[in-house]
Amino acid sequence: MKVTLVFSDWRQIGIGPSIYNTELGFALSLGDLHSGTTFHGELTLPDNLDIEAEIQEAMKRDRAYPVFDIIAEVKPRKRRNHNERV
């Protein structure tokens, strides 16, 4: 399924729902993952960025992980010919 991934937030295990407006959240957002960053694909990350390493490092160093909203692309409906029966 083709999707658009929209980066939403940084969170830290055991610290509540969001660390985006904290010093750590600000520092993490200086990288490729910040509010509004989008990727298009099939649930894969782009090869030209080191996103996986960035996520792994944040998890190891700070126990922080990114959160994405997934917006599926809706296929247009096939239009019926006016002579077709329902």
C-alpha cells in the first residue's frame, strides 16, 4: 500500500506523551525528523537519508523514538458507464 508518512513527534519512554517542546526534543528535531517532514512510499524509509541510524541512536542514547501519522493514498473509484447496471 502506498502511504505518506508525516513525522509527528518525538517521545521518550517513561516521560509522557511528547518531548517535542523540551530541550531534548528540540535537539532531536534539528536532524532530518522534525514536524511536517514527509516521506512517500510503501512503509519504507528513503535510502538517501540515514533515518534508521538516527532512530536507533535516539533509542540507545535517550530512549526516545519518533512517531508518525500514516496517511494512505486512496485509489480513485472507477467511473461506471451510464449503461452499466448496478
